[in-house]
Amino acid sequence: MAAALLWVLLVLVLLIMAVLTLPLEFTFAASLPGPGGPLEGSVRLRWAFGLVEMPLRPGRKRAPPPSRVLRGTSKGRRKRVRIDRLLTNPEAWHQAKILLMRLGHAIHCRRCFVRARVGLDDPADTGRLWGIIGPLTSALYRSRLDVEVSPVFHGPELAFQGAAEVRVVPLQLLGTLLSFGLSPATWRVVRPALRP
């Protein structure tokens, strides 16, 4: 009886792992024709090499339930994370960089296309903004991402059109997040932020 139960558990674990190795493919498309225009977008999900394909629609936001405040007791208080300690810790920035690099290896962007026009009221402000955005877009242009942003100096404008296709293997993503969350280096950074 015990051997049969172990075989059933082993088969279930293997089935779950096999399902988690099937890639998820997300296709995003969005467009904003100009200031005041409606933002249009769509997301499609493909799973098991196109065997399952469906559009994803954002659900309606529900109002959060009223929070109850416990007074006169310290048992109901939760630990607060001190964000300022994380932001001023250079090791936290190093760990964030490591996480982003690992997520970049786990999430594969197969195609990315962005065309945008950006302008502010004052042409000088647009020039300052372009001084920040311009080098970033040129660096992205040299990579596999097809991103092109144009400055507009004659008035305020924000318009873009873009599409992307992202492929994720759930088991690889789960392993990346678990290895990062359970690493001693991550806990060395998080522990001081949890202290009061």
C-alpha cells in the first residue's frame, strides 16, 4: 500500500514538473494615439506550443475592504519593511542587479517593437528629458529590442505604439525566484530592513 502511494506521488510530481516545463508565451500590443486619446491594448496567452491560446482581459478593480485598526495591543502589529534602509544599502542594489540579470535569463523577449513621440510644454524641458531618454534608446537600439523614441519640441505630446512577445518557462522562473529568495546574501540585505 505504501509503495503504491509513493508511486502515485512520484507520478504526480513528474506530471507537475512536466506541465511547468511547457513554455508560456505572452503577446502584448498597446497604442496611444496622442494626448487625451484612449489607451488601447491587448494581451494574448499561448501555452503548450500553441495548443492553448486565449486573450487575457484585466479584471475590474474592486474596492478594498475597510481595514480594522487594533488598539491597545501589539499582537496585531505587523513588521514593517524599512524601505529607506534598502535604498541606502549598496549591497541591496547589487542584489537587485543580480535578480534583474537572472530574470533576464529566465524571461525571453523574442520580439519588441516600440515607436513613441514625447514632448513637453517648454522645448527646454523637452531637451533636458531627451538628454536622459536619448542615450537609453540608442543603447536599446543596438540590442535586439526595436525601440525608437522621437522628441517633439513644438508642444506637449505623448503618443506611442508597441508590441512585444515574451516567452517564459514557469519551472525556470520559479527556480530563479526560489534560489534568489533563499540565498544567504538576500537575507543579509533584507534582515536589517525588518528590524524596528
